Amino acid sequence: MNRFIEVCISPSLLSESHNNFQCTVVTDIFRATSSMVASMGNGANWIIPVSSPEQALSYRTADSSLVIAGEQGGDNLAGFDLGNSPLEHAMQGGKSIVMSTTNGTKAIRAIQNLGTGEILIGAFLNLSKTADYITSKEGNLLILCAGWKGNFSLEDTLYAGALIEKLLQKNKLFSIEKCDSALAALTLYRQVSSNLADYLRSASHYKRLIRKKHKSVEQDLAYSLQIDKFNIVLACQGDKIQILNF
């Protein structure tokens, strides 16, 4: 029996029709899920994704030992310990993090609210291990791109294409025949995979971060596009993102 893969290019397109997926991979390459993998890959305890800065700050009120991280509209937030750079997050070994971002954490919360089954956190940084885990399970897969404020994003779609490529190589039962957005993601990835960084310098969100004069934008790009830097699978377990024993 075929295992169908669908790509949803924005949480704004989610609907109850997606409840037949046994697993969802949420991705926000620039930069939330890349930062999450960087944190956990370097020894953070766990991450709680929340939908708003106010929610994040409420956790700080309850427990001053927590690290509060994130951004809004690409801007760092007053009173937060960290922004949304994976370089910062890579230095959070031993810390417990609450995170609020414009798109990524909202996408995670959106799919949690639908109750669609297992939720994984996807980035180029843990691409192969995530594909291995999905292959070891059964059922259909949804790849949810966080996008930008409800709109399409190149970087998330390219990750979707990379993950599809891995899955098709690992198991002939995976199929994208029912989903044009999955086919488009795979086709685009195959066309530009040899030169991802140069291609994504034309992406709107990369340019947005440049306009906001973030000092680490180029370093964040290079870090986020590393393939398989970490051999870990991240999943939502209750309200926390943690490493799966796999």
C-alpha cells in the first residue's frame, strides 16, 4: 500500500482534511526549526513552542531559570534572552527554552490543534535521521511549511523537496502522485540542490533579514543549510519538543 506525502505550503491552508496523516513534519528553515535543532543538538533540555511573545514571557514569570527566545516580524524582542539565530541557539547546552516566532512556533501550534498524530521538527540539519525515522513508521506524511505570515516561502519548500527526495530513495511505497505541491517542491529542489545557498540569497525572507541588518544573516544561512550536522530526531511530546530515542 502506498504511503502518500503531501506538502502544505502554509499553515493558512491547513484544514480538517489533513487528519488522515499519521505524521507531520513542520519546517521553518529561516530560522525557527533550524534554531530548534541547533539547540537540541548541542544539549538543550527541551523547547516549548508558543504562539505569542506574551505567552513566552508568562513562562519567565513562573520560572526565571528558563531561556526565552524568538522574534516578531524578524525583529528581536525586548526582554528576551535570545533571538532566532541558530548560532545563538547552538550555545544553549543544558538550558530549557521557551520560544515564540512569527511563523515557526505558530505552525507547530496550528498542527497540534488539529490533533493529526505525531509531529516532528524538520531542518536540513537533521534531514537524514528524520527521513530514517519516518521510513521506520507507517502511514501518510504531511510536510507543513511555516512560510511567512500565511504566504509561500522558498526555503521551507526546498526543505520539503529534500525530504521527499530522501524518502523516495529509501522506500518505493512513498508516493507524491496526489499532491502537486509535493511534486513542485521535489522538482525545485532537484533543480537547485547543488547551489542552495546562492539560490536562497534571492529568497524574500533572506532579503528581509538583510534589510533588518541582522549581523549573523550570512552565517545563519550557511549554518541552516548544512545537511545532517546532527543525527537526531525532534518530536513534540506534550507541550515540549524533545529528542526521540531512535
